[in-house]
Amino acid sequence: MPAGIGGEPVFHVVGSKTPLQGDVHDKHGRALSCVAVNHHPRAMTLNRPLRIAQISPLILPLPAREAGGTERIVVDLSYALNALGHQVTVFASADSDLDLPCVSALESLAFFEARDGHVPPGLPGVLEAALMERLRARLADFDIVHCHGEFFHAALLGERRRHSLTTIHWRTDELDRQLFFSAFPDLPVAAISASQAATIPAANCRGVVAHGLDPARVVPTQPSTVDDTLLFIGRMTDQKRPDRAIEIARRCEHPLKLAGSRDPGNPYYFEHHVKPALGGTIEHVGAVDDARKRELLSAARALVFPIDWPEPFGLVMIEAMACGTPVIAWNNGAAPEVVEHGVTGFIVDNIDDAVAAVARLPELDRATIRARFLERFTAERMARDYVALYERLLADA
């Protein structure tokens, strides 16, 4: 475990009643090694608001309309930091629409795909380079540069890397990220879960900050009429495994709604593993916006999260909790850190476990689930955690 200021651990184990997340245990009653940044007294370095640049990916405009978990985090974090009194400037695509100072160069990748029907393979690099040029010209304006993209910014920042932070919203154990870390061992990185932190080199990883959402944006629809419908939200891919959700629903004899777009990179999966099962009580409703997602979550008996890959967080799980909806999640990636077994849902290892979990759903209280979201996963809590990490980076000059 990397050392922090004064030789103290960078990570703080949740399970000792931290103000951030409280006691979190797995389905066997063991305290989880969910971790958060240390709020070290020496981190307080400035007696004024921080000047913070938030650098968004350029795939989608801000705010995202349907997909776009990373974009949602950038937006909610930026507004929460602003509400805490900090000066936030968002670097994003030109088709973004925010009530915050925003710097842009060109439109998003989605804009050009919609306009032209296709994009050349080099376009993402062009969009990124153009925005980085805007950032280069204004680096002196900021105390902290917080990047939510992937690679370009690290070389641009140069000596400013020590006063920057990078959050990678994807798995970090693959070759490209591992080579990236080895090329920039002095680049401070914030993990979004303990499971992701385990794959980030100690030289880079400065702490773990779990995602959070604006609770005013994600609320149960009222009045909420809950039926027996199970819900799956995610892309129709072999990583998200909607086929598992289908099998669970069939065995439990519950209706199932599948919300999410087909994967253009793997159309075979939908055609062969999802489409043949549709009809009757199994319905594919396609991609949904935030309002429709709230309606679906508020009315669902449970969200099924049957992932088959080490997802580093899983934003839809806390969206479900915000609506008071239990989550039945596979024991993979960050799911055991997010879902409190027997409180906000159930962690399962296989289809049989999931079927048994459906039968136990009446044990869970939807008001308690919403309350746990408010205690653990708000945007304000996320913003305060990031500020503590920013201040520690600034103190470590």
C-alpha cells in the first residue's frame, strides 16, 4: 500500500465507521476493504476556493442524454464542486450545454457520427489534440487539472502532472493502460473502487474515490407502483450478460425488461443470445434517457446486474439504489463494494444464487436502500473526497 503524507497510508479502510461510507460487509459478514482518500490535516493548503479544470472525454456532449456514465460523473462532480464554492471550468465538446464556465474546441465524436454517418479512425485523436491545445494555453489558470480521459493529457501536463489527477472510468488491467502507467509513473491517479485500485501501480494510485450522483436528479418516481418485473440496464454485450438476466427471469417466472442499446461492435451477441428470447414477458425497450430510466427503476422489483467482467464501478447500481430498488449483482469487479449484501441487494455467484436472491427480495426495504444511497453515494460526498485528494496533491509540492 502506498504511503501518504507523514508516512500514513493513502487508503483508509471503510469498516471502522468512516464518515464517508460507514460499515460495509460482504454476504458472509466480512468487512469489505472498500477504501477512500485520507482526510489528512496537512492537506489543507489554500485559504481560498480551488481553481479546478475538469477535462471530459469527447465521445459525447455534456450532459449525456442516454448512455454516458463517465459524462454523468463529470457533470455531477463539476456542479457539486461549484456548490462547495470552488471555481470549476469544464473542458468539453463544443456541443455541450452546461451552466458552468466551459472551454471547447470541436464538437463531440457523437456529433460527427450523427452528421456524417461514419467517422475516420483518426478523428478521436484530432478532437483530443484540439482540446488539449485549449488546455495548454490556460494551464496557469488552474490549481488542479482533473482529467477523465485516457492518455493525451499526461504528456501535455509535463511538470504540472504532480498537481493533476486522472480518473480512468474503465478497467485498468489491460495492456494499453499498463503501458500508460509505466510511461508516466509520476501521474497521480484516483481509482473509483478498491478492485480497480488493485490493478493500478502503487506509484500512480493516490486514493480511491467512489462515484456519486446528484440525489435531486435521481429520485424515485412518485407514486411508485412496484410490480414483479425484473430490470436489466446496460449494453447488449457479452460483458454485461443480459442472457443471464433472461434465464433468471424465466426460472423465477417474473417479467423482464431489458433497457440498453445493441453493441454495434458485436451484433452477433444480440441476434443470437437476446433476440430469440424476446416476446411474452421478456421485452427489450432499447436505450432510455434519465427520466425513463427512473420510471423503470422505480417500478422494478429489482435490478439484475449479471456482469461477466471486472467492472470498475457500475454506475447503474447506485442509480437503482437512488430509486430504492434492490440490486442483484454478480460477485465481480466492484459490485461487492457497492452493494451491501442483505441491505441494498444481494451479491451472487451464479444463476442459482440469483434465483434464490429473487425469492429474498421481500426482506429488503426500499426506503432503507434510498437512505444508504444518500449516505454513501451522493455527488457532494464524491466532491468532498476529491477536494481532499486535490489538497493533498497540492501540499505534496
